[in-house]
Amino acid sequence: MEEMSINDIHLTKDWLLGGRVCLRQPSRGYRVSIDSVLLAASVPALEGELLLELGSGTGAASLCLLKRVPRCQIIGIENNEDMLFLSRENILLNKLDDFITFVNADVTNLPIQISQQGFDHVFSNPPYLQASRSDRRESSIKEGHFANVEGTADLSAWIKVMALALKPKGRLTLIHRADRLDEILSILEKYAGEIVVFPLWPKYGRSAKRVVISARKGVSTPLRLSSGLVLHESDGAYTKEASHILESGMALLV
């Protein structure tokens, strides 16, 4: 892990997908976790398709997705200028500037030329915490912890924007906390069907803390509960299945 600084932000240079993706990110505060890699692995995109990521951060999910599915086109939306700067640097580091564009915009106020495109896929790792459950102290905000906290756009707004940006029968994919699943499903059913809930089990016999959720716009197929993925063995090492996704860049079949 190489360390550096840009614009007074102390950064690290890290690697994802077994070294296939290079990522500069802040050394403190919100840092990329396996959630971004799992999200990218869950999007069933094809070469040539048009994708939108909401809340792209430093660009990790989009970069990982494009390494698995070359020559698709991705637009990422991010409203934090520091994260936007880093995401654009990361595009260049990974030589993917022909395929990814990161745009400074708010989720609830997308530029019309983006919102009306009709995307094949929209994917996101929305903020996990409601504002009422978060730490809004100034020190916490300065360190970047706010990135995981809902702002003016709550979970309902995120999902609505995801659905509206899709073309008919397009697919949205998100990763979120398992304890907010009931809320997510009640919102999703207003906009999409063919909902699949994919639990991420931390270890065998443990309750899922995260879920990947997939749905299609304008499709009425009933909800399906998947068997999910176990992430860790009893000794803490990744399971073989998880390692294939996190290290080798294989798809996660939701």
C-alpha cells in the first residue's frame, strides 16, 4: 500500500481484484470495502451496454465492473468534489477514460441529458445509515464518515431515481444493510418487479448483514430469495466462492 497526498488529503494507493484495479483513496474516513467489489460483480452487464452508477465515490465499483465487462459505457454520479477528483484520477490510473465518465451532480437533481438516456443498468451502494442514526459531529464529517449517511436524499429517493433512469425492462442493482430489507422492498415494488434478494452471509450459520438486491423495471415476475453467498470460513479466510469474486473478478450470479 503506497501513501501520498493531494490537495491536503492524505491518500493511499490500493489494489482491488487481485491487482487488476488501482485505487487512490483517503487514508481516513470512508474507505472502499468489499461491498463495492460485490456490487460490481452483481451487475449482469454486457459489452456495449450503457450503465449509470449513483454515488460513485472514488470510482471503485465502476472500475471493477469495467474490468469484468470490457467496452460497456458507464456514467458515475458523485456530489463530493474531493471524491470526484479522485475518481477521475482513478480512471486515468486504470486507463479506462474511454469508457467511464464521472459527473458532479446530486442524486435528486440529475442533469436532464443523463436522466433521460434510458440506461440498461443502474447500480448503487446508497448510504446505509439514516440521518437520525448517524454521528453528525464536525470531526466525523471532516473525516468522511458522512459518506455512509443519508443526506437530503433518503433511501426512497435513491431507489426512485435508479428506477426512473432505467429503460423499460432495464435492471437496477444495489447493496445495502439486511436490516433495512423490508423498507427497500416496500419502495421497490412501486417501480419494479422480478426482485431478487441475495443474502451475503458473513460465515456459515451467521445472520446476513448485507444483501444484494436486483430488480427490473416494468416486469411483474414474483420476488425470489436466492441462496446467497458465504463470505468467510470459520478461520476468517474468504471462502473459495468469495475469493473467486473478490480476487479473480468473477461475476456474482444473483
